[in-house]
Amino acid sequence: MANFTYDALDAQGKLQRGSLAADSRAAALDALAGRGLSPVAIEGEEQAAAASGNGNRLWSASQRVPAAQVEAFTRELANLLAAGVPLSRGLSILQREATHPVAKARWTAIHDDVVSGKPLAEALARAGNSFPAVYVAMVRAGELGGFLDLVLNQIADFRWRESELKGRVKTAMVYPIVLACLAAAVLVFLMIFFIPTFSKIFEDFGAALPLLTRVIVAASRLSTRYGPLVVLAVIGIVLGVRRFLATDYGSRWFERFTLGLPGLGIVLARFALVRFARMLGTLLGAGVPLVTALRVAQEALGNQILADAVGQAIQDVKQGATLSRSLSSCKQLFPPSVIEMIAVAEESGRLDKELNRLAMVYESELDRRLRMLVALAEPALLFVMAALIGTIVVGMLLPIYTLQDMYK
């Protein structure tokens, strides 16, 4: 048996505070319900002592909730709310049924925050890094508009589609990655073991070596003598690049660079367009005001460069401009055909339906482009590997022909 302290409301709405002994937190909640009390907050005495003097909940970066647990939480909470279950009761059910220890602790904290009077969006924002900013923003819009179950279902669909898309890309990249690793192993073997043996033979003959062979031999000697330093230098460069990309300037530079790449840039822009159109269409269909819906959809883009362009469009909409005219300035995200379709939809009063239709159309296009990009990556990688290994082989064979001429 453990002791639990609680704050609860009685039938008259008065706050009651006390403690009780129970086998578990769930049993303590059942005991309070049996007394006719509505719990506001409940925690074990050890938790209360740890939390005293610290109003903010701190979570370790290692305490991550698996994505599958977050998706299940979102979908099940949406189903409970759609069935008419109160939010606090739905959260209580989910935290009781959670089997993952970190997820159970997070769902418990969210439940306590909600029953203590905080909005669900604020409770999710306090739950560490389990819920992205766009997730919290959508929930906040759903709470304000009174369609929280719809938004949660939409979030679950977004996460499922994105995880499925990422899974397809990862599966398609397994073979090229294996090839790259094998090529790297072969390259290391050639540079450290194969080339030094041949270079000694060439030195014994004393013949002048071709330029390509001299370059390869020099690279092999550097790899043999300074291999550990080279490895450390590569690690240092990788860490430095990661720190640079973690800065605001670095992340914006990288986003601008990737958007400018042939093939990849259009895929990233289409992915952002699909997320933006689907989210904006869903929110508008649920009755969210246009400016509020645009702000939430802006956070869903996942690219700060494109988000800045949409931010300027939001300012134009505030000043009375139409949505199509405001979005026309961001040509990289919204092609002219999309702008025309949005303009027609605005005039006919079916903007939400048209945005959802555009999301489906461009999602199909995005899938085709991704498959094509992955299909092109495999032969390109094979070509690079063949070029590297072939250059080394040719460079080591050239002196043999020279020696044959000298022998004749």
C-alpha cells in the first residue's frame, strides 16, 4: 500500500484536500470516485516531495515516448471524445491502460494538468518533447473551435502518413546503403593493404610512375600514416556541421540549400504543400477563422524558409487581401496552378474542400516523385562507387604497361 495526497472537488464544488492509502494510483482514483469526489490532482508522497519547490515539470531527453505510443494515444483519445467520454475521464482511461513506463508517466502528468484546470494544449506542451509544436497548435485550435476529436483524428492520420512515407523511403534506401558500406570497406582495403604492396614493387623497379598512380600512392601513404588523425578530423567536422545546423542561421542556410537542389527541392516543397493544404482545409472545414488556421498550418510546414513566406501572406490576409493573392508571392511552395485553383475555390465558397482535394492530388504526385528519386539514387550511388574503385584499379595498372614497355 502507498500513500497518495489528493485535491478533489465534492458535490458542492468545494475543494477537498487529504490523503489515502491505495495499492496503486488507479485504485486511489477509484476510491475517490467512490466517495463522490472529482479528483483535481493526485500523486504519491514521494512524487510530491520531489515536486515541491519546482512548479515546472522537467523531463530528461532520454525519456522519449515511442512514436507508436503517441499515435495510439492520439487515436484512442479521439475515439473516446467522439463517443462522448469527458476529456478528463478519457485521459484517465489512457493512463491506466498505458504499458510503456515513460508513456504512462507522461499521460499521468497530462491528466493531472487537465483536471487541475489547464487546457489540453498546455498540458501537452508541458509533457516534454513527446508532442511537436504543430501538434500542440492543432490541439489548441481544436479546443478553441470545439472540434477536438476531429483534430486529434487528423493528427493521427498525419503522423501515420508521414511514418508510412518515411518507412518506404528507409526501405528503399537499405540496398544503396549496404552497397555504400561495402564500397567503403573495399576502398579502405585497397588504400591500406593493396596499394602499399604494389607501390613497393614499383619502387624496386625505379621507373617513373604516371601522375594518377603517384596521386593514389600518396593518398594511400597518408591514409596509412595518419589514419587515426583522419578519422578524428572527420568526426570533428561532422560534429561541427551538426552544431552549425542547430543554429538558426545554419538551419535556414541548409533549408535554402536543399530547396535549391534539383529533384530533392521540389520533393521538399511538395511535402510542405501537402501538409499545409490538408491542415488548412481541415481547420477551415471545422469553422476555425482563416488567420488562426493559417498560423497553425504555417507551423506544420516544417521548413522555416517556407514558413516565413507564409507569414508574410498572413499579414496580407489581415490587411484584407484574398488568400490566393497573399500566397502568390511564395512561388516555390505554391505553383501558379495551385493559386488559380485556390482563387476559384474562394469565389465559390468551397475553399476547405478544394484544399483537401489539392492535398490528395499532390500527395500522389509526391509519392511518385519520391519513388523516382529513390530509384535514381541507386544507380547514381553505383556509378560513384564504380568510378572510385575503377580509378584506383586503373591507376595501379598503368605502371604495369609502362614496365612492360621498359622490359621490351
